[in-house]
Amino acid sequence: MIAVAPTAQAWVDAAVGDLPTLLVDHAHCEKKAANTAIRYLFKYPEWPALIAAMSRLAREELVHFDQVLRELKARGLQFRAMQSANYASELFKACRQNSKVDEMLVCALIEARSCERFERLAQAVPDERLAAFYHELGEAEARHGELYIELAEEAQGGSIDERLVELTALEALIVARPHQPLRMHSGG
């Protein structure tokens, strides 16, 4: 799995202290991840490995979306609109024009950040059931990140290491931007 910069303990503390906000944002993240996979089905119909992978991934992300919706309901919380911290859009701005490699690497970094944060949350939340759920999701995000790395390597036809280092450094800056609302992918 891609090693992203460690999340600040202050983010973990804030997230554990405001699980309702985090869970609503998490549901939006799963929905967006499914949408991204479906968008790639339309954008790259000539790429067989991507088509097979994105079809499965979209379904898995929608299952995760449903799981988070159930978690919200179990806690008496409503799914609602929420302002984005624009983490993913800032990362995608760094993609070179028409670069499949960059798009796949950005998706891999988003999944890596999710994995890292789910693992931190799994260790920090006092609710054992929620901790187990976050651990399970962390493992799924790691798989998704590796999938996007494989697709980036296929698109590149060689090493993606140099570009991955560049984008990983940018991701660390974006996720730690000051004055961001508490979200899965912002706030330190």
C-alpha cells in the first residue's frame, strides 16, 4: 500500500469527538468512490482491465455506502448534504491533461488516505463494533489502492514511482490544509 503522511492526532481526536459529522462525510465518500468507478466505465470503455475492475469496485463502494447509511440510522442520524473540503478535486487538478496514469494514481492516493484514517479510527473509537467496521474498511481501501496502482502501471507501461512520489507529496499538503472542516480527507 502507498505510504501517505501520517494523520495528526488532533484529527483523530476531533473525528472521535464528532462521529456524526464524520459518518455523514464518510457516506458521501463511499458514494463518490462508486461514482468515480462508474465514470471510468464510460470514460475508458476500450480498457478491458479497467472495465472489469471498475464494475466490481462500483458495486463494493455502493455496499460500503449502504453500510454507512445503516450505521447512521442505528445512531439516529440522518444522511444529509454536506459541504466538501475539496480534497479530491484539488488532487485531480494536479493530473496532467489526458493522463490515465495520473488519474489512477490520484485515486490510489485517495484510497491510501482512507485506509490510513480508517486504521487510525479503528484504534481510537470506543465503540467496538464501529472499530471493527473501520478496520474492515481499511483493508478494503488498501485493496482498492493497490488496484489503482496496478492500473496506473498498466497505463504507464513501466514505472510510476517518480510521479507517485510527486503526487504523494502534494496529497500531504492538501490533506493538511489549515482551516478545513472535519472530513475524512481534510483537517490534518
